[in-house]
Amino acid sequence: MTKFKRIFYLAYVLYFCFGGFIAYYYEDLVLRWDWDFIDTWAGLLRFVLKLSAFGLILFVTEIIIENIQIFSLRNKIKSLENDVIDLKGKLYDKSVIEDNDIENQDEPTIEDKEEQHLE
């Protein structure tokens, strides 16, 4: 996703630089430059609207891609949380079984202790 973000940010910088150029030199574009699609004020307005539509499409595409990445990362986090919960449950079960084994072991009686001392 970082590669896509860099591409989108570069496109945004170019888009805003070009938009700033048009905003700053709009009179020169209409009055002095001989472009076929910007020969009148209405042509400039149509060009700016097309440029705005391109910017909108670019922005919506970035939002969709970021939401897809966010959704996939949330799913990954949920699966990892479930794995952690399972491991905690196994660890708890293991500790309970060990505690029960320790409690169930027969403690040596007094007679067993006396026999050990006599030997």
C-alpha cells in the first residue's frame, strides 16, 4: 500500500501544481495562448471541470484502496487476537492440569518416612 500512496501523493502534487498554474495564469491561457480546447472562458471552465473530475476520481480511488487495506488489517488483527486467546486457554488448561497432578500425588505417610530413615 505504501507504493500506491506514494504514487497517489505524486499524482496529487502534480494535480495541484497544474491546478495552481491554471488558476494563476487563467487570463493568459484564454487571451494569449492558442490552445484549441481553451479558446474561450467557457472552454477554460470545461477544462477546469474535467480537471476536477479527474481529481475526484483520483481521491475516491485512494479512499477505496485505503479502506480495503484497513479491512484486511482488521481481519488480520482479529485472527491474531483469536490465536492469542487460544494460546492463553491452552496455557491455562496446562497449568490447571499440572496443579491437579501436584495435588493428586500421594504424600508419603509417616510410616513411609520411618522406613526411609531406617534404610
